[in-house]
Amino acid sequence: MGNSIKIRATRNEGTLMFAVKDALLPYGKSIPVSQPGVAKLHPVAEALMAVPGVDSAWIMGNEIMVTKKVDERWATVKSRVIEAIRSTLPKP
């Protein structure tokens, strides 16, 4: 699949790491996002902050670290996050 997204757990149970094939930002650059105004700096950030249940995101290279809101469950939020990321990636 051209737009496959790999998911890894982190030490924080409220945060997952989503990795895509191609870099979203140049090496050494990152965008931490916890407010809608900052989300406008990158299409992936904007899409993620529109997902119900997402509290914050951090885009680094080809990885996106997403933290859900405390009262949400990954079983509900994860598929929405994947769809939001996929919607911003170039079509294969």
C-alpha cells in the first residue's frame, strides 16, 4: 500500500507515534501543535487538530506523535487519526 502508516506505542499510554513513508518536514525541523492557530503551519497538523479527541501533535521528519485527550480512548480516536493523516498525503 502506497500510503501505509506504521503505528508504535510510546512510554505515555495517551500518545502514539504514527510513521509515514516520506518526510513531512526537512531533517532537524519539527512542529509541536496544541492550538488550532499553530496547526495552520502544516496540512497534517491542521487535519489532526480537527479530529475529535486529539489533544496535541508533534510532527518530526516522517513521524507524527499524537496525544489524545485524557477522557478519550484510542479505540475511538486511532482510526480517525489515521484517516486524517492519509487525507493529507499525496495519492499513490
